[in-house]
Amino acid sequence: MGHSQLVLRAQVPGRDEDEIDVLFEGVRAIKLRMSYKGLVIRTADASTRARMLDYAGVPEFLRQRELCLTLPAEDDGFVVCAKATVLTGKRSGDQSGWRLPEPATVLHTLTSPDQVPTE
């Protein structure tokens, strides 16, 4: 298993210092745009999931464990990963752009495809 990580960040409308971050861990494959108008993440349907796992080269014995998330549809982008954590926090002026907010509040953690809501 790799240690690849990806962070997607969304600003809270009307509150410049508040943000929502999604930390993806164990990333196997991604397809992203330069930016999104709003951050919407959904679980992939069965046929999309199979395509994403094939694209990522995930072996059959690991396929049940991988999260397959779309942004919000496969054509808009996707992430195949082991874990996704949604955090919120305030951005301080002295923090580098790539770091998570400190302190951050964990809103939700996904570690299994069964945990991902369909909407």
C-alpha cells in the first residue's frame, strides 16, 4: 500500500477564514479539474466503480475495501482511495496553503464503501 495523500479544499461562502477540507489517504487514482464551483463528492454507482477500480489497477482481493468517489460525476473527476476524512477549521494567515487547518474538527471519516452516502 502506498502513502499517497490528496487534500481538496472548499471555502465556506461569506467566511473567508473558514474552510472545509477533504483529506484522501491511500490514493490509488485521481482525475481532477483545476477548480470546482462547490465541492460535491458522491459514491460511484456499480458500473462506474468497476471502471474506476480497473483504471486504478486495484487487485480483485482489495476491491471491496477501496472507496470510489466522484466529484460529483465521473466526468467531473474521481478519487479511488482507502480513506477520506472531512474536516473543518479556520485558516490562519501564517499557515502554508497545503496544510490542514489547525485546530481542525473532523466532520466525517469514510473507510469503507458501505459508509458512503449515495447523495
